[in-house]
Amino acid sequence: MAEEMNANGDNGQSGDTRRKVIIQVNELKKYFPVRSGLLQRVSAYVKAVDQVSFHIYEGESFGLVGESGCGKTTVGRTILRLLPATDGEVIFDEQNIFDYNSSQLKQMRRDMQIIFQDPYSSLDPRMPVGESIAEGLKVHTKKNSQERFDIVVEMLTRVGMRADHARRYPHEFSGGQRQRIGIARALALRPKFIVCDEPVSALDVSIQASVLNLLKELQADFGLTYLFIAHNLSVVEHFSDRVGVMYLGKMVEMASRENLFRNPLHPYTQALMSAIPVPDPTMKKKRVILEGDVPSPLNPPSGCRFHTRCPLVFDRCSQEEPPFKDYGDDHYAACWLLEQGESTRLPGLTWLSERKEAQLKSS
């Protein structure tokens, strides 16, 4: 029997008890105030992230996907305390990082890093890339300049760059090279956890594969744990171990990569997957076009936030928010049709079954 959210706010996500949970996010909220009038008083809030809960095992890659503006990047930045949280908690090494004092927060910065989405704006154009990589070492360690330079060279070499690149400026590199420099900067302090904020979305397809393979190699070599934020489901399927799907600040589905891509439960996830290109001309595929615009997080719909665009909507969807529950094999979803034991399969998506059979044959 599926269990509803428990008192600890962890959605009943028991998962594999033999694996260590490195990050536990409980009921995370991030609201941005909207100010108006001469006195600039707060008149409303943009609910960018609203009661999001999930956990990440040590050594895994957890994918976070959804449309632009759904709150993916805000989740990653709030976890790292680059943005202050409105409510909720993030447990790292058995402590809530929102309770850290300045010295604890400084230590956390060594263990948790980020790879930014834009490889062009994430590097200081007036600073040689070697100095950018060594900046964290200056702040967090007592190593001298030669020791820092040796680490910079080591990190550049690990990401496929040369030692002499340390003395060059960002404008002298391509987008793919700049992203490798950003990865080297994130690795310099040997962190335990890295937020990858759409690290390949600004790169050509030919470069994306090499950067993704590099991240996988570094994960094995350094024992890294990733939160991989993306909107490209093909990339997420290739890279992630488990996947969470967000819509308008809420988590609507979460499962292992295999379960999610073989049997998506939520209608929104199915609509996203219908947009994935299939490299098989014999497979007939129908694209699900969602009607209407994405509602504003300033005034989100009542009940299920997806009900204004859902092809399977009925009365209860607009009245009550569905529980985020485990429907077997650690496959979580929030949909009233699932709660009532009915099918959530959108019409015309027979290609999902064909894709599942093809995957089973290939494996």
C-alpha cells in the first residue's frame, strides 16, 4: 500500500537503506517577494519552489528536469545557500545546513560546489583561468602559490586541458573548453557534492557528449555525487541514476531512470517524453501538445498545479492537491487518477510501449 508523506517530511522515501543518503531535502520552499508602491512594500510572493522533497544517495547522479521556469535552478542554488530558503531544511552530513554559522558554512563550501550553466559569464574575463580555478584554494586552504598552481595544473589536465592554459584568459577558449575550466574550478577543493546546473545546454551537441563523459569519469575517479539539472530528457536519461520531474515549483514524479523512462506515470512527464526525438524512422510517434500557457508562480492554480493544462483533468484536480506518493518500486507521483487506481496514460502514446520493448531487447 502506498504511504503518504510521513511526519518527517521525507515523502516516505525509504529507498535502499544500505546506501548512504548524502543530501536530504525536506519541504523546501523559496518564495521571492514582489514589492510595489512608493514604499516598496511586499504585495505578493513568487512561489518558485514550494514544498519540494527528495534525497540523493552518495555517489549517484540525481537528475532534475522540467520546463524553463519550473524552479530547477532555484532548488540547486537554495541547497547550496547561494539563495536563502524561505522554509524547509537540507540535511548534509546529518546536519541542517540552514542552521550553519559562518565557520560551518565556510567548511560546507569546500564540500559542495556548482558548475554553472553559462560557460561565458561564469568566468571573470579579466582574470587568467588559472587564477579563477585557484581562487577557492586561496580562501579555503593555507597552500602557497606553487602548491596552488600545481593543483590548478592537475585539475586542468584531468579535464583535458594543458598546463599552459592556466595563464590564458577566458576569451581565448571555446564554449566547451570554458565549461571544462568551470568543471576544473569545481573540482579544485575535492568536494563531495556538485550541483550541475544545465552544464551542457549552452554547448553544441558534438561537445555535449564529451563533457558528459568527462563528468562520468570524474565521478568514478573522485567519488562525486551530482545533482544534475537539465531540461533535455535525452541527456538526463543518459546521465542520471534517478530522476525527479518538476512543474511550477512542485515535484510531480520521481523514480529510477529505468522506471521513469519505461513507465512514466504522471501526464506531464508523458507530455515531456513525447518531445524526445526517436532515432527510428519506423516508429510512429505522436507529439502531445499541451494547451494553454504555463501559469504564473505569482498566482499558481489551486489543487494540482498541472490541472489547467492536463488532458485528463476532472473536478477534484482543481479542488485538492494530490499527495506525492510511492506507487511501487520507489516510483513517486502526484496525481488523483493514480490515487483512484485509474490509468494516466495519455491517448496516442502507444510509442512508449514500443520504446520499452526496444529497450528491453537491447538490454
